[in-house]
Amino acid sequence: MTTSTPARRPVAIVGLGCIGGSLARALVAQGVEVRGWSTSTSDRELAAAAGIAIADGAAPLVSLCDGATSVVLAVPFARIAEVGRAMLEACQPVTRIFHVGGLQQREPLGIDDATWPRVVGTHPLAGSHDHGFGASRSNLFVGATVCVEDRLDARGRRAAEWLWRTAGAHRIDYRTASDHDRLMAWVSHLPQLTATALAHTMAEAHIVPVSTGSGARDTTRLAATPLGAWPALLRGAPGELDQALARLESTIAELRRALASGDDQRVAAIWERAMTWRREAAGGDGGERRP
């Protein structure tokens, strides 16, 4: 006599852009039932064509949550609080609600007293400069790190780890929301602003994109990211971002001085440290999170 493994209860995903769509694709590929919803008609249609069940009816959020063990809010950062409140009304008290926002502290999110205990950040450090379901792919999170708020209880941690490891994540990094946001100032916001500034500088110098090589294209890739939720993210970023920008400005100024004075030794020292860091990073790249 054979016994069958109990069917996994569905996971609900609100927002079917690059992050939400990729999570849906990854879970479906592992045999998990996924229900999705998006305010974007095109994202809903593309997701349905990819085999993802789309909630419908007069109350799609209620339909979405029916029987779901976990709900993931993959909506723009500025809408997390609003959608989180709506999900509290639609979901059962036992349902876990996670968001994937680029910041996790309560103040920048604008989450109220009732919503905060139930809506917890799980931020995958992976993404793309493209957006929408068309940019999603099932292997986006393979090998990635996911930053999870450490305020989760043991059951919540098991739920979060199952969710993201099933999607392919390699490392779950538990941090306080404030520690997470400080880290993002350096590893997410600073790279985005750096690529944007570099591309803007080239545009101001009338450098034609077709005249560039792979180096310029690689280092400015993030500059192709739509503005989207970035203003809200940058407004909510901690003072650490200002320190990160100041440190970058200082390094560029130091390089200018070294080049102007012919100080090859100083240029080499900066070069060597940067090369060593990047080669170490190449062994564990999980990508970068776009909002």
C-alpha cells in the first residue's frame, strides 16, 4: 500500500511583476499551487498563460487568500501598507503575510499598529532592471540571499524558509529591520544611484550608447531601471545612504588627486582592494533587488 504526500496548501501572491511573477513561476515549477492577483491586466493575462491561477470574482483578495498558508505582497514599496491592511481583512488570522519591500522599518513603510505584527519583510536580493511579468523568470532566486526580519517566531521562520528555499534561495539572512535598511543603503541604493549618475554623466558628455563597449554597458545596466518606486525608497532610506554617497564621492576625489599627481601607488592600492572585493563577491552573487 502506498501513501501519498499531503497536498501543499496554496501560496497567494499579490503583485505579478518581476519579483512576484518570478516567485510564482518558481513555486509552480516545484509543484506548489499558486494563486496570483495584480491590478495590471497585462500581468494577470501573462501569468494566467504561464499556468498561474488568477483570483477572480467580486472580491478577488478573499478568493486569493482562501486556504492559503502564506501571502506574499510583491507590490510597489509605497503600497505595502495599504495592501497589507486589505489583506488583514481578507485573510485568516493564521495566514502568514510577507512583503518583499526594499526597506523594512515601520516608519518608512507607514504601517499602522494593527498591521505591523502580521506583515513581515522577506527581501530577496535578486531582481532585474526590467519590470512586469514579462521580466519574470523561474530561476531568478536560485542561489540568492533573502533578508528576513528576525521578529518572526519559529513557525513564521519555517514558513518563510520553506517559501524562499522552494523558490531556489540559498541563504536566509535574519536581521532587524534597521540593520536590513542600513545594509540596503550600501548594496542596493548606492549601486543604483551610482549607475544612474554614471549614465547621466555619459549622456551629458554626448557619448552615444552604440559607441560603448561591454564595460560601459555592464556598469550602467541599473540605469535602465524605471524610476517607479525609487523616490519613495530613497526618501525612506536611513542616513546611512548619505554616508555611502559621501564615501563614494571621497573615493572618486582620491582617484582624481592620485591621477593628477601621478601617484600610481595610490591608484594601485585602490584598484587592488576593489578587485579583491569584486572577485570575492563573484563567488556569491545573488543579484540585486529592484523595488
